[in-house]
Amino acid sequence: GKALDDFLREVAIPALNGHGIRPVGVFTGLLGDVNPAVYTLLRHTSLEAIVAVRAWLAADPEFQRAGAAFLDVPADSPAFVRTESSLLVAFDGVPDLETPPGAATNAPRIFELRRYESHSEPALQRKIEMFNTREIAIFRRTGLTPVFFGETLIGPRMPNLTYLLTFDDMAARERSWATFRADPEWKELWATPGLTDAEIVSNVTGVLLRPAPYSQI
């Protein structure tokens, strides 16, 4: 809603940027089981930084004053229903957020957020190694452009990995996935004993997202 958009655009993102949290991504649902959620993506350099920024904001009187219309609301008029957070650690193969060039000018773009669940930690680690050693390179070569790949350290439906891809539009997404699925190297990798989905991936979910006009990703 407007209150959340105003808070994120005018208060939260400038404050986070001021404490070194940049870029900040804000997204809403385009397709899938997403509405009416708002997704935010924050990059931190360490676990300590996560704790520190919360303390900074809580102690910052200007942040509290500017955000009062969203933060300090009565019980009968909540600004949101609930929040849910996941803590991810970046893959070696994609060690940092990769911001789409179009983010700087708010060019048209869409995003695909996907989660791969595994039946055990060793199975998840095999899938992560598969991505790091070969699959991410195949993604890039076939037009599947990553924003991040992360292993979930804290969050729902563990063990799992989560990644975010970006495309110019739906047609570009369809072309890239079709190219990927037809790629000979991917077909060979996907069929490798010990690395097949049946052995290491128990569930896959995904949603398509659009960026907020003020998103930095």
C-alpha cells in the first residue's frame, strides 16, 4: 500500500543506504503465489552488520521521526500483517549481488525468484556444488542472468537454496529458459548420476516479480 511504499522510498532505503546497505531491492508479485506480499532484498557484508544496522536505526531519532507514520501506528490500524525473513549466504560462484544495468534508469525488467529444497544437507551441498562448478556458467551462457544465489542459513522450508534471475520481459524469460533446457552441456550435467533432481532436489517453487519504481535492483 501507499504507506509502505512511502516508508520504503522516503525513509527506510535512504537510511539503509546511509549505513552501507546498498543496493536495496523492492519487488511485488507478477505471477505465482505472491499477492499481496512485498519482497525486499538487503545485502549485508557480515552477520555483525545485520545486528548493527538494526541497532543504528532503533537509536536514530531522525529515522524514528520520519518513519513514525508507518512505525508507530495503533493496534487497530496496523501498517502490515506480518513479516517473514530469510538469511542467506552467497554462493562462491556469485559472491555478491549483481545489479541489472536497467535498475539505474528504472528500465523495464522482471525477476524470477526460485527456491530448491532438498531432503538432506548433504544433498543440498551437492546441488550447491553443481551450481558453483558448472550450472551457473551454463545459466549465464544461455541468457539466465543472476542477481544472487544463496544458501538459506535461517528461514522456512530448510534445507534449501534460493536464487534470483532478471530478464527484460516475459518473452526474454521464455527464450532463455528454452535455450537452457535444450543446452547439451546442461542435459549431460542434469543426467549425471548423483546429481539428478530425483537424488538431490525434492521440491522447486518460484514466483515472478516486478520491481517497485524506486527499487535499486
